Amino acid sequence: MKSKKNKRSRRSYQYHAVTFKLSQGQYRSLRNYCKARKTTPIKLIKRCISRFISNYEYEIPPELYVTENQLALFEDDLGG
């Protein structure tokens, strides 16, 4: 018989739903692609965005921020 001290506590997870809309053609294409690859649309989408949802949980590197100076370069080209 195991005591309560040996039982590991279960970690609680909090999930958030993210929704977006696809056209009928886009959804049919996604469904056909997943059927050919024997996967699900959720697994495919999570795999595609995994580098964005796993690396920046706590901190974003400074080089990924867009500064005002970078945007001004494009505005000067259009005004000339």
C-alpha cells in the first residue's frame, strides 16, 4: 500500500483557445493535405507554429523588435 507522500502531485495546465477562419477551399485543401500525411489539422498547425510558441514565452530578443527608424527608411523612399 502506497502512502500519500509517495504520490506525485499533478501539474495543472491552463489552455487558451485560438480561433481563425478559413475559406471553404482553404479548409478543403488543409483537410486533403492532412489526410495524405495521416495527421490532424491541429497537429499540423501546432507543428508549423512551434518555433513561435516555444521560444519566446518569457523574453523576446531585442533584435526581433521593429524600431521607428526602420519604418522611416521605407517612408523616405516613397516621398522622394
